[in-house]
Amino acid sequence: MPSLMGILSKSLLIFPIVWGLLFSNSGYLSTHSSHFSPSDTSQVPSSFGFGRLATQAEIDRIDIDVRPDGKGLPQGKGVAAKGKLIFATKCVACHGAGGIGGPNGSLVHSQVEPTKKRAEKTIGNYWPYATTVFDYIRRAMPFNAPGSLTNDEVYHLTAYLLSANQIIDSSFVVTPATLPTIKMPAQPLFVPDDRKGGPVIK
């Protein structure tokens, strides 16, 4: 009876031969080359025969991003007093009274608790652009019904949260023109990474 070492030795000798026959240019690979060309899309049809083109109205409903400079902001306006009422109705359950201490995180900056080494990241001490507040609320809030707020409701909430963080006065009217002009306290802390490599990389 052949020994185990003998069988293993013969297997190791035969394996490269079988592999070469299967995957050499004259073997398996050449006859099945189409299966090994995932980057070749020349045979993909322009249409798969189902669905339709999206209408401009459908595209506009989801194309709602707002840039830091305010491009994309819709018409509307808001003040903190009205935003406070909306917040108490639709936001307080997740973010706490006054935007502090809710189960889903604070939105308003407060004093650091003695048991904590650093302050919680909030709109008032971390967000670099005021326009981001509007953009995020409009597309993602409230948690149980994202996208359900009107543009004016979002402006009111934005005004309230900026006022609660003592970034704007409570009488400040937030509009597409005034929102991008608001200077956020944390904005200077966000700087472009201009490192070129080499010893400056740490």
C-alpha cells in the first residue's frame, strides 16, 4: 500500500499540470474568455426593457442638497420663536427639552458635566456651516417622518437652534440670503488638508 507521503508527493507534481491545462491560453480560459472579462461592457444593452425615465419633477423632489454657500436653499423664512414651538412638538422626544440631553443626542451646546472630559459635539460647538443645519433637518428630520416638514418649518427650526446655541439673536430672520452669512464658531477649526506627503505626515 502506498504511503501517505508518496500520495502527497505525486499530488503536488500532478496539480500544476492540471492547473496549466485548465487555465492556459489553449485550454479552459480561451474557450470561456467571455466569463473572465467583467470590464468588457460593449455587449451591455442601453436599456433592459423595464422602468422609465424619471421626470424632471421627480428629480427635483430629491435633488434638494444645500451647499455651504447657500446654493440650493429654497424660498422661505424663519424665526426662533416659531421654531421653538415646532421643536417642542416634533423634536423634543429625541433631542431633549431645549435641545439638550435627549436620547438621540444634544443639539444645543451646554456646559461640560463634571463627569465628562469634553463637551458633547453639537451644532453650537462643532458644525462648520449654518446652511448644513437647514439641509440636514429638511432631508432627515423628524426621525419618524423625514421630509415631512415644510420649508418654512425648517427655516423656523434652523433659526431656533442657531439662537439656542447663541449664534444668532432671537429676532434674527433666517432666509436664503441671510443663512449663508452666519459665521459658525467651529468653522475656523475646519481647514483643508494641504499636506504633500513625506515627513510632514504624522
